[in-house]
Amino acid sequence: MKIGIDKDYAKFFIIFGIVTILTPFLMDIIVRSWTTDLMKYLADGIKSFDPSGISILFSIVIGFYVGSIFLLYLDRYKRVQAILLSIGLFSITGYISKLFSINFNLIFIILGTLIGAISGNSFKLTYKKEIKQAAANISIISVIYVVISYIIFYLSTADSNNFIKDSIVVLIFSYFFGEVMSYKAKGSKIFVLGPAKSGKTLFIAGCYMRALEIAKGPIKPSPDLLELIDQMHKEEITWPRRTQVISKYQFIYEVGTLFPKEMTLRTLDYPGPFIEKIYEYMYIKRPRKKNENDKKYEEETKYEMVAKEITKSDKLIFIVDGSKYPNFADMGITQYVKILGKLHENGRNVKPYVVVTKSDFFIREYPNYENDYKGFKEFVGSRISNSIFIKELLNEASASIYPVFYYTKKVGEEGTENYIPLRDENKNMYTYGFDKFMDDLIEQNTSMV
């Protein structure tokens, strides 16, 4: 596994580092505001209602933070913020109690905790996986207090020596503290491209089934993918039927523990050519002409949909049909090269993968494939890279090659034989290589790079 910090984690720690550096300067502003006459008048006003008013107010505020932070611990995407805030709250509470002789009241701390928890969950009793309101509440209350302290100090003093510095500190802290609290690691959007009958939909299905085996969090499949999986588990359906409508095969998989990310693996499928001319529709908008033929418009809409998916993806998986070896000329691999070229022209560096489906075509030449995936991977790569079309793709993509397939058995007589999938007692199809591909994909999306 790679060691280091990936760009998502680096972004968070840079932002948090800025907040940490600014915190002592901010505490200095707050302490100075407490020594002003205006703050003393406000404190005396509170004490006139109740001598313990300041302690009660601080107890409620501390409780509010405790309740809000508790919710952040329940949110998988905010646990790092919860830990950091807990440390900060403990330190600041000790500092304030010594500086201002605060006597915290347990009853009012509990009251504040309830207020923080209820408001942080948007006044709902049901628990949600992601609780954004609690983080927003902490940001709002913290920034309001900082701004009020800043205003009180400069309304109460003629000292303007630190005005510019304090103003910059307050503005930068307010912005970056909000960024820390709202931060959520961005997951990869991965799109699968492949010509008709190349096995791209079965590839998505195989990846999904592997994800189910190793998942530590929820997986969200699309309705079309669930329908595909259902077909794959019916023995009367040898292979899933080819779609006659636009189908969206997708699943969202949660990866990572420190900052969980939602990785999306997706493809679109529809009748007819799939990858021809797609590069022509990338980064352009084609308004419909007045008398444009409906059928032509529908065809162009399909291309535009796929082009849009490509341009908004972080990673692309190019499907190569291994059973076509060595005749790759009609597979549209040149279109893959054009797509990558179009992305590069527009300043996009997308991580590519090359997946060879139906790679059981090569197992006779490499009988130890089951015990040596790495060797089989290199063997398949060396064989298919003899094709000029694959050479062009690898030259443009600099991608790893992953062979995958579904185990099959031959039925029927010579000349009319057919290949049907091998299944276990639960009607699950046996697969090869999907575990290796998914393990690598997940590691590259969670590794500290």
C-alpha cells in the first residue's frame, strides 16, 4: 500500500492547520474584548438578573457544543472534526474557567446538551447517517461569537494598532473554520466505456458482487443494476438480455475510514453503437434545430449523455473484449484514444484503466491462471499489446490491464455449441479477476498517497 497523504486528506489538514495557527491570535482578541468596559457592562447586566448568570450562560454554551459534537461522532463523515473539536473544547473550557472564575452548572450543561443535540438533528427524532446541521450550528455559533468579540473590542477602544491584523485573523478564521466543519472527502466518479456486446454491463455487475463481499459500509445500487443482478440469478436466462432502452447501471460504494468517501462506478447502456463519435459531443452544447428529425435528435441525446458522464468523471474504465483477439479493429478502441485526447485538450487528467473482459479466451495458453493472477495479467497484457490499436491506447492512457471473466461451460454439439455460466448452489455465477480489480481500485481510492 502507498504511504503518504492523498490530495483530499492534504486539503483538510492544510485548512485545519490554518485554523490552528490562527486560534491563539483569535483567543487574544476574545480575551482583550473581555477586558473592555462594554463587555463589563454586558456582564453586569446579566448578573443583575442572576448573580450566577455568566456561569449559567457559559454552562449552556458548553453543553450546546457537547450535544453538537456528540452528533458529529455519529456522523461517519465528521468524526475527525468531532475528535478535534473535543480536544479544542476541553482546552478552551479549562482556559476560560481559570481566566473568568466560571463555576459550571451541571443542570444547565445538560440543558445546553439537549438544545445542541435537538437543534443539530434539525429538531427531528430520527437518526440520519449524515448530520449536516450540527456542524453548521457549531460554525454559526463560533463565528458569531468571534465577530461579536471583535466588534465589542473595537467599539470600546481607540487602539487601532492591531486593527488590520485582527480583521484579517477574524475573516480568515471565519472562512476556514466553516470549511473545516463542512468538509467532506470527495469520492471518485468512475465511468465504464465499452462497445456493444463487450461485457461492460456484466463487468459492472461483477464489480458490484465483489463490493458486496468486502463492504464495510452501505452500497447503493441503481434500479437497473438490481434488475440486471436479478436476471443473472435466473437459470432460465442464460445471459442477461441486451437493453432496448437507456439503462443506468451504477452503484455507490463507501471507502475509507478516516474520511469516508462515496466511490461511484457507473455506465450507461442503450441499443445501437455506444462509443462512436462520442468525443465529438464532449465539451459542446448542440441546441436542437427547429425541424430536426426526432430519431436523429434521440440518437444525439444518447451521445451527449455519455459525453457528459465522461467529462465529469475522475476515472475511466475502457473495456476491451478479449474474445475478439487479435481482431480489435472493429472494437472502437481508436475512439478511446480520441476521448482521452479530448480530455487532455481541455486540461483534464483522468486516471484510465483497461479491463479485458472474456479473458478466459487466453487460459489455454496460461494454465496456471487461477494461482497466478499477476502472471496471467502480464501474459494477457503482452498478447493484446501486439495489436496496433491497443498500443495506441496504452501509449495515450499509460494504464494497467486487468483481465476478468465469468467461468463458463460448453453445451451443445459441435457447430451449435453454446457457452453458459457456471453457477454455485445459490445460482451465483463464478467469476475471475473481479476481486483483484476491485481491491486495487478501492486501495487507490483510499490509500494515503
